[in-house]
Amino acid sequence: DLIAAMPAILKKAPDTVLLIVGALATKSPLKLAKSLGVDDSIIFTGPTPHADIVNYLALADLEAHWLNQEEPERTSLGIASLEAMLAGKVVLAAANPDTYGSGLLKNGENIMIVRPGEPEQLAQTIVDLLLDENRRREIGQRARESISEQFSWDSICNQTLQIYRKTLAQ
């Protein structure tokens, strides 16, 4: 979907570069990029050490994963999305917003929930975000705060202690 969205993105934001970090399981992304004529606007890094991810996130305006899940309602965010949110990046995800409990992930506030198989809508969402730096900054800041509050080691330890105390009290 990200590659399929690129022609529409490039029409409105011609300097956009899609950076695909990590190993490819097949050559189909390369073939699709070439067939759409957007291969000059896409960089495939290939296998990448985890230690380098922070540098790629520093370059990014947005972060997304392959958005090809068949049932987003049954899909949770991966650790990479949480890392990007902690880095203050807007994350686009085809995932269940209730993955970590009701109300933590709020579409348009601390994450952007997108539907798979809709590259035109994805392109519009990306263009809107690319052209609105203040909105990206606000969503990224709320993402960082949400992840820090819920998934920092201090938070996890406190939540675990609360469960232990509750269990012992029973």
C-alpha cells in the first residue's frame, strides 16, 4: 500500500522519499515500485542492524509498516511502532486501536489508524501529514507521552506491582 500510494503522494509532495528499512521477503516491492515509476523515490536499505533504527527514525517525518494485514481488528502494533512513537514520530498503522486497552491509542491524536488496501486514502493521509508540520509534531508528542506513560520500565514495574498487590490482597 505504501508503494502503491507513492504516485499520488509525489503529485502533491514531490520531494517525498519512502525509506523501506529491513530485509525484503520477496522482490515484489521492487517490481511494484519500478512498474509505478516511483523507484527513484524509494530507498530499500536491506537488512539493517537494530542499533541503526534510531538513526532512520531521526530522519523520518512519519513511520509505517507494511499495511497489508487482512484483518486490522485482529492486528496489534509491533515493537517497532512503539519505538517510533517513543521517538515522537507519527505512526501509521493498520491495527486495532484497542490493542493495549480501550482508549490508549487514539486515531488522529497519538496514532493514525489506516485501512489496508486503500492506497488512495493512505496517500491523502500521508500528504495531509507531510504538509502540516505542527500536526505531525503534536501527534508525535502525544504518541511519545502515551508510550512513556504506559510502556516505560517504571510504568511496567508499577503496573506489575499493582497486580501482585491485588492478587496478594485476595
